[in-house]
Amino acid sequence: KDWEKSIASAEAWINVAHIRLTTRRLARYCFNS
């Protein structure tokens, strides 16, 4: 179960990083246009 938890948290961190990257890209796009 510990192993599953660590995989779940790793996926959560990947999601957070992806969301930040996407929002930053969107913000830059809106700012430039």
C-alpha cells in the first residue's frame, strides 16, 4: 500500500506541475494578445 501511495503522490505532483505550466502559458498568451 505504501508503494501505491507514493505513485499516487507522484502523479499528483505531475498534475500540479502540468497545471502550473498550462496556466503560465495561458497567462502569457492572454497578456500578449
